[in-house]
Amino acid sequence: MLKRLALKYWPMVLLVTLIGAVLYMSRYAENRKAEHQENAQVGGPNAVIPPNGNGQSTQNANKPHQYPNWIDTFTWPEGATTWALFLTLIVIAWQSTETRDAAKAALLQVGFMERQTKILEDSVAAAKDSAKAAKDQIQLVMEKERARVEVAPLDFDAVELTEPNKIMIEFTNIGPTSAFNVRVEAGARVIVEGFKPEQGEYTDLALPTLLKPDKPESSWVVWDFPRRWQKDVAGDKVRIDFEVTGQIKYRDIFDTVHTEDFSYRMNVYGIEAVPRNFIQLKVMRKWYPFDLHPGDWEF
């Protein structure tokens, strides 16, 4: 504790010491000056020393009353004004010490606040990371538990010439939970190599609005094989493409709406006429997904 006090108030102690030294040296110089003047008067040529020593008694008798030496300390050189100046210097030194201590305390407080701010920032960052991890975990669970509808056109290899034909499409919910508010738009068209393709058209499919897990539901799209193509491609190895495209929308148990496009194509390299107004398709490649180019179909 004494060491701490010494470190705190050493400037003020040094100032008091310096003031004391200045006062002491000033008093000492004044006393020496007074003694020198007195000795000069006593040792002068006009001085007469009585033989019986009565002169000393007479001199002491004539000397005015002497105050104690310490009183001169308070009256030299300007009395109370000088001491007021000294006290002012002491107060300034004390205030400087207190100001320095206050500045140190402020710096310590600033450092403490900076550390607290850093801790708070680290805590916020950790909380954000935890929240993100929790959100990712929830998203993972939702992705795992949500409904997921798989679309698959069914294969066929015979076409009736006198009636519009159907392409059956099967919808299977392969997720662990049900799909709600199911709605599907789809269309089909035929593209014959060397002929201008027919423009497809989307229609709403007749399908239940609830798809339970692992319970397939089916619907169909209608397409027509124009008669003007039949004679030109019958028995010939011309390439024919069947396309089925569409869009399915449904809501899962987490109330998230999913919109998914689908597009499939089947390649045929010719047809062969068979009895009773049917033709046989020479399938080269069964249904497979393909990328739908902008402008090929319009939803």
C-alpha cells in the first residue's frame, strides 16, 4: 500500500521538498547577509569598544525586541502571498496527480470496454454460427421428411390412326410424407424429321390433389399423329420424336410450395402399318429426360 501511495503522490512530495529546500536556502542566505552587515558595523573604524564591556549591554538594551526566527519564515519575502503561491503549486501538483490517475482509470475502463465488446462480438458470432447450424439442421430434416413427386411417362409401341392417342403419365410420391394441393399441367407432341413440328398445348391433368407416399397415381395427355405424315413415314426409317413436358405444383407438410418442371422424350426410327388401323412404332430409345429449350414450350 505504501508503495502504491508513493508511486501515486511522488510528484507532490518532490514539489514540497523543493519548496522546503528553497525556503531553507533563502532563510540561510538572509541570515548570512544580516550577520555580514552586523559584523561590518561592529568592525568599522568609528566603533569604540568600552573597556568594561558596558557597550555590549548598552547595545543589547537599545536593540528592539527580537521575534522568534520561525516567524520570519511566514513573513519572507512577501508573507501570506508567497505561501498562497506555494499552496497553489501544491494544489496544482495534487490535481495533476489526480488527473493522471483519472486518465489511467479511463484508459483501463476503455480497455475493459474493448475487451467486453470483443467478448460480446465473439458471443454474437458464436450465436450466429449456432443459429446457422440449427437452421441447416432443420433444413436437412425438412428436406429429408418432405414429399417428393416423381414423374414417369409409360412406354408404348402401338398407335391407333383413327383416334387421338393417349400417353399415360405416372406420378409417385417417393417422400415419407404426403403431398397436398397437387396440380399438374402437361402436354405432348410429335416431331417428324423433315416436317414442321406440331405446336404442343398444355392442359390440366385429372389427378388427385393428395398424393400419399408410395401410392402411384396416373393421368394422361392426348396427342395426334397427323394423317398427312402417315404415308410419307410408313415403312421408312425416318426419325420420330415423342415429347411430354409439363409442370407440377404441390405443398408439403411444412407448408412449402414446390414447383417442378419435367420434360421427357422418346425416339422412334420408323413405323410399320398393322391391321385394324394401328401402326407399330420402331422404338429406338425409350423415355428419357431432356433439357427444354426456351421457346419450345410455353406454360
